[in-house]
Amino acid sequence: MFQKTILNNGMTIVSSEMPHTRSVSIAVYIGVGSRYESEEQAGISHFVEHMLFKGTQARPTAKEISDAIEGVGGVLNGGTDRELTVYWCKVARPHLALAADLLADMILRSSFDPVEIEKERKVVVEEINMVFDSPHQLVDVIIDEVVWPNQALGRDVAGRKETVSSFSRETVLDYLHAHYGPRNTVVSVAGNIAHDEVVDLIDKAFRGWPLNAPTAFPPVEDGQMEPRLRVEQRKIEQAHVCLAVRGLSSLHPSRFTLDLLNVILGEGMGSRLFLELREKQGLAYDVHSYVSHFLDSGAAVVYAGVDPKRIDATISGIIEQLSRLKDGVLEEEIVRAKEFSKGRMLLRMEDTRSVASWLGGQELLTGRILTVDEVVAIIDAVNPDDLRRMAQQIYTTDKLNMAVVGPFKSQKRFAGLLRFGRH
């Protein structure tokens, strides 16, 4: 499925040759994200990512950067997460050299013009403001703070207005130089191109990148002994609620079991949450669940947007569905969840960007790339006892967390709901 080469400077290159495609995707993964930030640096990884799109020595403006790729019909973007930052291009096959040159130019030779820094600072503050004005997004931010209080993993990747407003050009450049370097980078390419050609292209594009010494983030802290709850009062027509427990890390051998349990619980229109809370009880238009995996932690989260008058019934209904998972799942549910998971994964593998993401993300974070066939075999091997044990392990009252955004003055009314019954 892929080939891998480590250059003399420590940069890792992985590629997958897809002869049937006309596009090529290239993704540059940097091993830094919001987990690496101190309280005072909150949001700086995200800010650096924004600034790399604002101009280089060869392409002095953001327009010249975007025109370089859009002018050939390609797509250019980036993203910052907790444990990595990625910059990617998807172009027609003849334009791969342009894409590689542009990404290297952005990462190695961005200008960080003081005027652009001040303008982008305002843009990021508006991005933060947007989240605070979007209750369905805000509740996602708050539940992370509840699950991982007083630590970087629980902070919003965009940071806080106060910290973003305080970054100087020197501070931003110091952070970039400390964390961006070839030994902290994986370049992933997928499309109709041979691996040797990829290696030659990337080696030339990124030649001369100064070496750095990658740093580690502080380990996650966990001392939860009782349920935790936070309510954010807002005068809005719909209440938004998240229920969460700590999940599994991206290195945990049972993480795919939890993923499968999550599909049964709240992914798709055949999931338990959708059928019970939406179709049967009519409590919510949007109700779903998701899991997050990090290198030393994780979360399993349920979200629902409901009429404030029915939030108690919704919370109780969600907890009831979580409790029922501990009693086991039906064979037909397992078959559906497995085919759902495998089908979605296999469909993604037809797209060059998805393949590049599959390779690069795994290589950077875990140092091992599982093939699609390996993951299919792992999913097929999960049995009902595995799923029941997983539910019993993670869904316990003392590890339950909840965040609510809505027209509620006090959180006392919700405290009594945060418990599992006979389990």
C-alpha cells in the first residue's frame, strides 16, 4: 500500500502509488499542536499555521500563494490539531512539483510581515468570537475543558483572545523555529507517481531546512473520582448538551473496539441514539456520538441539541442508552457497525487526499502505518464480549462529564441526572 524513506536530515517521506488517479495529494505533517503550548502560548500553533498562508519571499502576498494553486485548479489548505499541524495540496498530476515547491516555500520561507501579523490576529480573534456565538460549537469546547481541566488537552486549539492578542513577531518565530524541522516532519504523497520520484522531489524542495530538536508535550493528567458538570447560561431557543467519558489513546490495542461501539451508539441513522431519541421519542433533530484518540488519552462523547424544556428527558435518555450498551449488543447491530465502518473507510481510500492523510497521520503520531486490510481484520475480529466489556469499562458514574449551553441559571438541576442506574 505504501513505501517509506527517511532522508539524511531525518524527514520521513511516505507515499502510495495510485495509478488509476489523475490527482496527486501532498500533505506535510508537523509534530506540534496545541498540546505543546503553555497557558501563555495558548493558540500559537494555530496562529503560526495561519501566518504561513500570508506571504513568502517568493510569493509576498496571500493572494499569490492561493493563486499559485487555484490557478491550476488545485486545492490548498491547512489545519491545527492538538498533536499535529498539517499543510496539504491536492492538484492534477502534472502540477505536483508546483505543489511541493509552494508548501516548502510556505514552511521554510514565510515572511511573518508585522502588518500581516496584526491583521491575522484580528481574524483569529473573530474566529474565536464565532465559536462563542455558536452554541453547538461552544458546547464542544466546554466539554473538552470539563474532561481535561486545567491542561492543554482541554483548551480550544484556537486559544483565547487574550493570548492571541499578546503574541509578538519574535514570540511566533521562536515557537516556529523550536517546533518546525525535518526530524519533526512527515511528508505524505498519494497519487499516480512512483516513490523514487516523490523522494527526489521532496528532498529538493525542502533542502536546507535547519535541524531542530523535537520537544515533548506534558503527559495528560487524570484524577477524576466523581462526575463533573458545567453549565453556560445563554438565552437561546435550543439547548446544547454533551456527555463524555475518558476514552482510549491512539496507541491502545482496543481502540477499534471503542470505535465500533461508538458506531452502534451514535453514528448514522441506524444507530441507537438516532433511532431512540430522534425517531422514537422526537427529542432531538441532531443527536450523535463521536470518539477522539490522542497519544495518551481519549474521549467518547455524545451531543444533542434539544428544546430546553426537554433537556432532562434527553440527558436521561442518553444515559439510558449508554447503560444498555453494558448489557451487550445484538448480532445484527455488530454486523451493521462493522460493515458501516469498513465501508466508510474503503470509500475514503479512493481519494488521494484521504490516502495521504491515512499515511501521514499514522506515521507522524504512532510511527506505524496500519494498512486498510489490517484494520479490516481488526474490525472483523471484534466480538460481542469485547464490546460489552468496553462499555462496562468506560461508562461509569465516577468518570461521567457533562457540558450544557442553554437558558439555565443553575447547574444544580442537572447534578442528580449524572449517574448510571443499577450499573
